[in-house]
Amino acid sequence: MRLGLPFARRSLGIIGERRLPASRILIPALVLLAYLAWPYVTLWRLDRALAREDQGALASLVDLGAVREEIRHKLNKEETSSIGPVSDAFIDWLERAIRRNGTGAIDHQVDLDWVRGRLLSHSPPGEGLSAGLSSAFFDDPFHFSLRIGAPSASPVFARLSFRGTGWRMTAVYF
């Protein structure tokens, strides 16, 4: 009589091996990879919307209220802002806007055309964001930062944030 492998193990005192099903490792790994790729997919969609001048697609990817609010927070020293150090050109732009439009300057100046102009400021005409993009990286699990243009060329910075059901642009500054 021949003994099969499972029977032989019992005779050696091994009651049974527990193996993790592949799905217990594979599914979380795939979910993690999908989450890490998601802002890059959003960045690609943003690039296509800018290159095609698709205002509807751009509007769905940019949270104008959040962009305006971040600029307001930066102006108010008592508030915290995700905007880092700003350039002299950004301060000059704000001063001119406030002189022209008063307290409503940010609401008046920061619109989709302004965001589009800032994001494409380092790209050749007719090309999207990717031509001028110098870096894109996670700040933390819910924030993704972009640097557009070379450091010597007064770069533009943007930030995507995970909000509700996806990634949206929540800050633009230079």
C-alpha cells in the first residue's frame, strides 16, 4: 500500500499547512497599485483637457473654490495653507488684482482661464501640460504635487487632492 503525501504528513506530526490564498495578497496589492496610479491618470486627463481646450473636462478636474480658498488662506497669516513660498511675480499679480478689483479680486481673477494659463505657461503652444511638467509626486496619501517648468524659469506649482470620489486640482501658485 502506497501512502499519499497528505497521509505522510500526518504521520510526521504535521497536522496541516495553512496557505494564504493568492487573492488575500493579490487583491490588496492591486488596490494599492490602482490608488498609486490614480493621480497620474487624473494628470493625463488634465493634460488632454488642456491640450484640447476642453473647458467642460477642465472644470470637472479643477476645484476653483478650493484654489481660491488656498490663495485666501495664504494671504491670511492666521490661516494654514498648502501653498508654499510664492514668487515676487505672484505677489505682484495679487497686488495688481486687488488694486483693480478690491476685495473680490481673487474671485474675479482666479477662473478656469487663469488656471489654464498658469498650467500651460511653460508648454509650447498647442501642447498640453506634460510638455512643461518637471515633476509629479505624492506629498502624502491624499495630496499630489506638480512642478511645472524648470527651477530657473519661475516654476508653477499645483496640487491635486483626493476629494470624495476622485482627485481634483485644489491649488495653483507660482
